[in-house]
Amino acid sequence: MALASIHESELTVSQSVNSQNFTVGQSWGALRKAWKGYRIAKVQRDDTKMTEYANKIRKIQGELNIAVSSFPNLGIS
């Protein structure tokens, strides 16, 4: 799901996403960084880091209630 498809009303700054009280904006920022880390690990062919980032991506996506990605190359679906 692209960020552009998220409605503005869903991006309120004070809205808590999880039990640690991260805002929606903070969670989107963390998701963006996790994807960047995953792509770097993929270029470096580091399966351990790719798995770590894939799990972080899936966790954050679940907290944001958006579609959760699968990573069949890592056996994560």
C-alpha cells in the first residue's frame, strides 16, 4: 500500500499505533527505514539481516493495519 493512498484522517500526529505509544508518523518513518535496511542487506546478500528487517517490516505493517508483505525468498509469508 502506497503512502499516497492513506487518507489524511489516518495520519493524525497524536494517534497511538501500539502499546509503546509511537505515533502513526513515527511508525511510517520506522517502516521506511526498515525497507531501506532490507534493500541494503539484499544488495550485500546478508540473509541474516534481510530476515531481521523483514520481520521488523511485517511487525510495523501489522501495527499500522496495512497489508503485510511476504518474503518468499526468506521463507517468510
